[in-house]
Amino acid sequence: MVKIQTVMPDGIADQLGIRPGDELISINNKIVNDRLDYRFYIADEQVELLVRRGGEEVLFEIEKDADDNLGLEPEEMQLMNCGNNCVFCFVYQNPKGMRRTLYFKDEDYRYSFLYGHYVTMTTLKQADLDRIVEQRLSPLYISVHATEAETRKLLLGIKRDDHLLEKIRFLTERGIELHAQIVLVPEINDGAIFDKTISDLASFYPGVRSVAVVPLGLTRHRERLMKLRLHTLQELKDTIGYVNNLRENLRRELGDAFVYLADEFFIKAGEPIPPAKYYDAFYQIENGVGEFRAMIDDFEDALTAYPASLSKPTRITWVTGMLAAEPLKKHIIERLAKINNLQVHLRPVENNFYGSTIQISGLLVGQDIYSQLKNEKLGDAVLLPPRVLNEDGLFLDDWTVNDLQEKLGVPCHVYRESLSELPQVINRLAG
């Protein structure tokens, strides 16, 4: 049973007298637990809707086209909690005193389907697997890290074998597409363990469609946590070479590269970012796998649309994390410098909040940006990275963009547009 949050005016539900606050019990005798159940079960042309208002239950019989919506929206789904204790879990690496939601660990296959969240599947029961198959919740994104049982238990902080491969087999044999990720931890799930993991996952291809390999992220807030270390420069280079050879073998065996390294490996190793063909369909771009290549190519495709000159002299300070600084400078900033009347100053900001080892732009906080820019000449506006704010418009330290621009004394803009729209954004910011 789920509470009805919204009823659209003049929709089917509204015409039947259904109201926000009513409780939707079932559709065609199928219990409705959340929005996904609702959207799946209303696809029939003949629909029996059991609704409760107060202590009264009413059955509505509806005839409609299969693709007609009833004009109602159930309440938001409550995220399922994660019971794992992953040794590299970022939640455990947050400092004290942050907002409560940042200490919540989610493990929800529904949000994996809807938004690409990664789930370990440790707690999936047969009923969950059956529902995934019945409702075609595909693709799903899964955190594997290792398929060797003892290593997986160590990394996930669990005490029992969660039978991951059996769950993968069940889903892939029934047409569910999976995309896996491996957080590569030096001296724990590399070497022979890594080889086994890739081999096991490749045996399910194309059901398991891709594997993203991402580097470990460690903040300075790891008191009482397991001691881990980052890759050395040579290890980064060795990993790139090893995975490239592995990809060649997989292409011969599967007809597909299958394994994709995150951009961070190449940037930190000082290696060129691979061309677009390396990433095939960019299966896990939201996981930082091919994001820089897509950004660079997007920028280059739009170059012909860029003006040769702006209407007046304009200076912009472009804020970035340390990781993105070199690629942005090389591939974008130097090209923008050719536009007359435009000066873009790239300003890498070090992450003091989490520690200097955290270098991605999306984890920058308002106080670090302010403290490092406050005494500088910022020009007409400050351009901020696209992922620094949550849905409520907050930085991780609860600052807002308004807080930042009031303290800095210049307009601040979180850049979410296509790079083809950058000149228009700059002109708007400059007034």
C-alpha cells in the first residue's frame, strides 16, 4: 500500500474522485508498494484500482489504452538502507557535523534502475530478483569489487557469502542487463583476484555488459578505519598497460572490450585520455568513465558555433578540482583564449575539507572555494563545476551559491549546460 501524493486535474483519477492522501492498496489484485509497482501494473487496459480513504475501501474499474496514465503519482520511495561495511565506503569518510542525509548508506535496486545508483546485491532476496525480472528493471548497476568470496567479504565488510554469481546468473539468464564496477584497492583485489573477477563477469557477457574499474578514494577522515593506500604513479601506469592487454584479449574472445578504466587512472598517470572508441557506448560515463572524453569531444564539436569575439571585454574565473585542471587547460581553456574579448582564468581549488587526495570537482565545498578565491581578482563572474550542488542547491558543507557569491562579491554560476552554450552563459554572467 502506498499513499497518493498528487492527482492531476481532469485526469482519470481526478474524474473518479481520487484525492491526494488516499492510499492505493492494489491494482488488479497486485499489492502496490511503490511508484515502480504502480507504473508497471497500470499498463493493462483493464484496471481494477483498490483505494482506501480513512477506514473505507473503494474498488474502481477502469478501461483505458495501455499507455494511458491514471493521472496520479504515489509518494516518493523511501531508500533502502545498506547493511554493508565497505572498507572504502565514503560515508564513513565524512567528517563529523554534516547534515544527516550524508551519513545514510543506500542499497536500493529500484534506484539503480531509475538513476544508476550502484548496489552490491548482498541483501537481494528471491522475491526481489523475481520482481526485477517481472518488471524488467534493466539495466542495473552493481558494485562487485571481487568475485572471490573471501576478498568480497573483506571489502564489503560482510560475514557470509552473499552468492553474488548465482544472483548474476539468475538475472542475466532472464534478460536483465548488468553493468559492474570494481573499486581497485592496491594489494587486496588486484593481481590474481582481479583476473578472476574479470573472468567470472565475462562469463556472463553480454548479460554483464560492461565493467568499470575505478580507483580508490580516501579522505583525511579515516580514524579507526582499515588502513588502505592509494596507487603509486607506477602502479597507475602498470594498471593502464595491463588492462589494455586484457581488453585486447577480451575483444578477441567476446568481440567487445568489456573493461573500462575510469578517467582518473589516465589523468593521474599523466597519460592521454583515450579516444571515444575506447569507451564504446560510454556505458558508465556517470561513474567517471569517459566523462572527460565526452566533454572534450562535445566542446570540439561546438567550436564552429563559438563566436570569434564577445561584445565587450569579459573575464571569467573557472573553478575546478585538481584532477580536471590539466585536461581543462589543455583541451578547452587554451582554445577559449582565441576568442577576442574573452579571458578565462582556470582556478584549481584544493580540497581541504576532505583532504588533498580528493581531487574531483564534484566534492568541492563552498568554504574551500571561498577561502582560496577571496583575495583574488575574479573578473566578471565565477563558473562552478556541474556537480557541486545537491537537489536542494547545497554544497556538501551546506553553503549555497548565494552564500558564495555574496562573500566573493561576484556572480557565481554552476555550469550545467552543454559546452556549446558556454559563450551565451558567459555573456549572460557578464551582463
